[in-house]
Amino acid sequence: MPSPRIRALALILNGDGKVLLVSPYRKGAPDPGRNFQLPGGTAWEDEPAWEAMVREGKRATGLALTPVRLVLTDFTPRDHRTCAPSAIDFVYQTLTIADDTTVRLAHPNSGHVPELAAYKWLTQHELHAHCTTYQAHRIAAALYAARTGTCAELHAGRPAYAHAA
């Protein structure tokens, strides 16, 4: 049985408490205005999740990120419709970014479609207007964990232990 993919995501806040989200470029996306998510990506073999967050976060945004602590894990089961493997996402809070910091989205290699289409700094109240329900719940849980000094454990975007009951 294959192991779940390990994905590492960054919870990047600015001085106003807004969170940095990116919008993947997906041709034919059902609602491109509501596909914003935390920046990050998949860990390489034998790479710790926090190092993957730093590497993937910099590749996606151009920012040199410093992890502060783990704020959320989210287990996503295998999707039998799309054949996507199961995954465990680790979300790390980073040091706060100055409001005047420039975000530079990754540029594609010549002739390739860009991976990211846009970025936004959003408040928690703006999440549902720019994210899928799943992403909005997950980001809100990460923000709550960051504020309260806790770590949220989710299963497919919902509290893990509620799923077990």
C-alpha cells in the first residue's frame, strides 16, 4: 500500500493580520475567482515537511520564509474519482511579513503555462468569497490555531475527532 503524499503549506501573515493566498492557474477551472489557497507543495523523498514549506513557499512567492511552528495537519483520503493519492498536509505558521514586502509569483519555464495566476492578502472574513468551502474551513482553522497557540488536526478539512465519532 502506498504511503500518503506529504504536502507542506505556509500560513503567511502580514502586519495587518491578513493571510497570503495564491490562485493556481487551472485552465477550465469551474470558478477561478474562488480557488485561492495557502502556498506550498509536495515534499521530496526524505525531506522534512517544514523544509518543503520553506522551499515550495519561496518558489511560489519569492519570499524567504522562516517557520515558527506547526499549526495544522489535514489528512485527505484517496480520491477514487480522480485517482489522487491520500495526502497529509502540514501547515506551518511563518514569521510575519512586512506589509511592504513584494510577492513574486513563480514564472514558468519558457513555453509553459504558469503554475500560479494570482495572489491576494485576505482577512478571515474574506475567505469564503475567494476560496472553496474546503479551503476556507482549513485556512480558518489554521488562523485559529495560530492565534490560540494550538495545533488543529483535520480529516478532509473537518475536525479529525468529529470524523472518528
